Amino acid sequence: MRLATIVGIGLFAAALAPSASAQEVTLRAVTAFAEGTQSSIFFERFIEKVNKEGKGLVQINYIGGPRAMPPFEVGNAIRTKVIDIANVPGAFYTNLMVEADAHKLLRKSMAEQRKNGTFDLLNQIHNQKVNAWYLARQLQNVPFHLYLTKKIDKLDLTGLKLRVTPVYRDLVESLGGNPITTAPGEVYTALERGVVDGYGWPAYGIFDLSWDKVTKYRLDPGFYSVEVNVLMNLDVWKGLNDAQRKFLTDAAAWLEGLEPEYAALAKSELERQAKAGIQPIDFGPAESKKFLDRAYEVGWASVIKRSSEHGPKLKSMDGN
Ligand code: 173
């Protein structure tokens, strides 16, 4: 009896001892966007790839999107290790890291950002302020747009209320509009009820949650560069072994390298918008240039005002 117990305990201990399979770590993942929508699908493919190729090394348990966690809480949940890995735009965690708003302003390619130190600097700021490891960026080179339910006849949003996040706030204000911050999940209802007259959003994705049904116009040109980041809790990252970190770094490079697919998605979505009768509003090259210049000017001014430490450096590293 006693021997059996001891043997039993021995077996139990053996099961807990480090072994090849005990090296496998399972990361809990959340996305800040609804599951299956276009801001989540590339991250979901990343998870699939990791789970397929990372057996015995790294697995990801996909908890889900805003039904599991409010989108503006995701940055903080990474910081406090409530979750281990997340799909989240910088715009949703500017409360922790004001510089997260600068991702959208960077015009250098991700390859260049990784080469010239921009990526490392952003990673360091993530380490310090979000307790996060900046693993990858997705959906770069796709612009944002302002979408409207009312026609405008000049580049002036006076009297209009627009749904925003930090991505669009400064621009909308500078055009005289009234910005109202909401999570993506509230956009449809806000439009339907006339609480807002439009919204900011990427070139893709307006069909995901049926916003096309309550959208009439798209203001052109698009501006900035979409940014959806993959972040990991820094303690979890440091707790991984070299093979696990290399595996995730390689998977992140694969994800970042899907750039042609991001561009193709944006292109096909603009075609789909045209077919759905969403009318572009375009005031011609001179006004468009003024609009873009203003977008970058107010965007950088806002980052620099809030981060005198890193704002000017990020701007100059981007060649501005
Ligand atoms: O509009 C938004 O909610 C937003 O800021 C964003 C950022 C990146 C991708 C999609 C939306």
C-alpha cells in the first residue's frame, strides 16, 4: 500500500518534470476586433500556423475578440499578463503609450523600419510602457478613410459628428468636425441612429459588420497607414527559451511579409465599395495634397506634443 503510494507519487512527479513535451508553452490570445473580421483574419492565420508548426514548442489558445474583452482594455491586459499575446492597433493603447499613435504616420516600409532602428525603438517603448514585446505589425500600407452618410462640398467637416479613435481624432478636429470615440462594435448603431454622420476606418472591412448599409460616401484620398500589432506580454516573452522565441520571431516575419495580401485586400474592398454604390468624394489633386499634408502635420504635432522624448526621434527616423 505504502509502496504503491510512493510509486504513485513518483509517477506524478515524473509527469511534472521538464521533458520535451513539458517545454511546450500555451499562450492565451485575444484580438481587439471581432473574430473573423478583416482586422483579425491575418492574426487568425498566424495562430493556425503556430498551432500547426509549433507542436511541442508553442501553441496558442485563441480566446477571441470583443465578446471576451473590451477592445480598449486589450493593451492593459497584455501589460498585466491577463493575456499573453494580442492582435491590437496602437490606437487602442495610447492611454499607456502615446507613441503608439505614431505607427500610422510611418511611411518607411517595415523592412526599412526594422533595418534603421525604428522598430527597435518602438519595441523599447513597448517594453517600458506596455510591458510588451512588439512582435509584428500587420496591414501596413493600407490607408484609412473617412466615411460619411452626408455629402460634403468642400474639405470641411463643420457641423458633422464623426466616430473616431485616436487614429482620426486630430484630423477630424482640424477639419472642424466633432469627434466621438467609440469601439468598432458600436459604429453600426451610432450610424443607424444618426448619433454620428460618419466614421474613420481602413480601406477594407466596412462590409464585415454591415456598415455598408449605413454608409453613402467615402472621402478620398485615404491617409496614413493601417497598423494592427501583435504584442506579447514581456515577462512571458522573456520566460520562453531560445527555440520558442526564434519560432515566434520567424512566424512574425511571415505575418509581416503578407504585405502583398494586405494591399490586395484593400484593392478588392474598394472595388466592392464601388459595386455597393458607396460614392467616392474627391476634391482633386490640389485639395487632396492639402488634406494629406494636414493629416501628417496634425498627426505628428499631436505625437510630439505628448512625447517630447520619442516623438521627434520617430519623425526624423522616418525621414521627415
Ligand atoms: O477605427 C478604428 O477602430 C481603428 O483605430 C483601427 C485601427 C486599425 C485597424 C482598424 C481600425
